Amino acid sequence: MLLVRQEDSDGVERRCTGCRRVGRVDNGQDVDNEEQHAAIVLCTGPNEPWSQLWPALRHYY
């Protein structure tokens, strides 16, 4: 799964066997908000079935 998250939020990563940062959000307008510079993280190998993960993951962390 592909996540957009703040640096200090790692709750999702513990639900997968492997996660790595693949980029950062840049709104291109130099607007400072919660999402600006947030990490884009690619996670693979979920530890639970998607049907159990989705209810916990569908909200922005």
C-alpha cells in the first residue's frame, strides 16, 4: 500500500513486513500545511487480511 504520513507516525508500518520511503509531498506552491513534506511510504507484506486492515487504515494518520 502507498501511504502519505507525517514523520512521527509509524503505526501503519508495524502492520506490514516491509516499508520504505519513496518520496515526499511537495504542493509546488510553498504552502505550509500538514501535508507539505509528509513522507510517501510504500509498504508490502501486510500481516493481516485487507478486510481487517482497511477499517483501521482508511483515515489519515
